[in-house]
Amino acid sequence: MPRSTVEDNDEANKVVARMQQRATSSSSSTPASSSVNSAGVAPLSAEAGGAPIATPPAGVGQPTRVGQGRPHSGAALPPRHPRDVQQIFSSLEEHHAASQAALVRALQVSESTNETSDETLSELHRQRETMHRTIRSSDATTDNLHLSQRILRDVKCHATKERLIKVGIVAALWMILLTIVYFKFLRKA
């Protein structure tokens, strides 16, 4: 059953939100990775066609330990220039659109795979039924062949008995004929 684009977008938005939550939780839990730093922003702004944002001043946007210096607010470093913000947002939108397109393609591939597997299963079921019919037909043919062999043995046995009877009758007739010839022609002489 095909899904609408709205459902795909909703699902993609949920996945992106989960990824953002994971990124936020991992950046606030590890002091070595900040949500915005020169290494993380440079690739984003470079993809958007802009220059990387300068390294923030010491202590700005960097997490601090409890009880040392200023408290950590968890907020990202504010950008230096509005054009940089636009570049970041456009880059994020491009990534978001690419993610959604990839998710839509993955869902289409998944649906196609499911349809193919359903078709394959139905074809295998049909082939299984055909094989069962063939096996039943083969069993019936084997039974018929055994019955035919039994009948042929009986016919052969009856044919042999009839031949023996005919040979016996012919032998008896020859004996009678020889006896008649002997008594009629040879005994008088």
C-alpha cells in the first residue's frame, strides 16, 4: 500500500528530530565535542559555499565543568555574521531535503522488496501445490503400474497353461493317431 508524501515527510522529520536529540545529548555529555565549533561549522559552511566561521574566542561556546568559570548554558556559539547563519540554515535545509529524499527512496526500495517477496512467496506456494499434485499423480501411476504388472503376470501364467494344455492335446492326438496306424497297418503285416 503506497504511502503519501506527507507521511514520508512526517517520518523523515521524526528521524531527523531523533538524530538532533542524539547529537544534542552527545555534545552536552562530552566536553571534547561542542555543538558548534570551528571543525563542525567549517564543513557545513563550506558545503553551502561560504567561508568557514572563525574560531570562537576562548571560553565562548565551550563547555565548562561545574564550579569553574562561567556556567555552561548548553547554547551554541552565536554566529558572527547574518550571512553565515543563512548559509548554515541553507546547508541544513539541503541536508534535510537530501535526508528526506534518501528516506523516501529507502521506503520505496523497501516496499518494492516487500512486493517482490510477496510475489515470490505466492509463486513458491503455487509451485508447492503443483509438486504435491505431481507427487499424488506419480503415486497413482505407480499403483496402476503395479496392478498392470500383476495382471500381466496372471495373463502370462494363463497363456503358459493354455500352451501346455494345447501341447498335451496335440501329443495325445499324435499318440492316438500312431496307435491307430500301428493297429491298422503294422500289426496285420
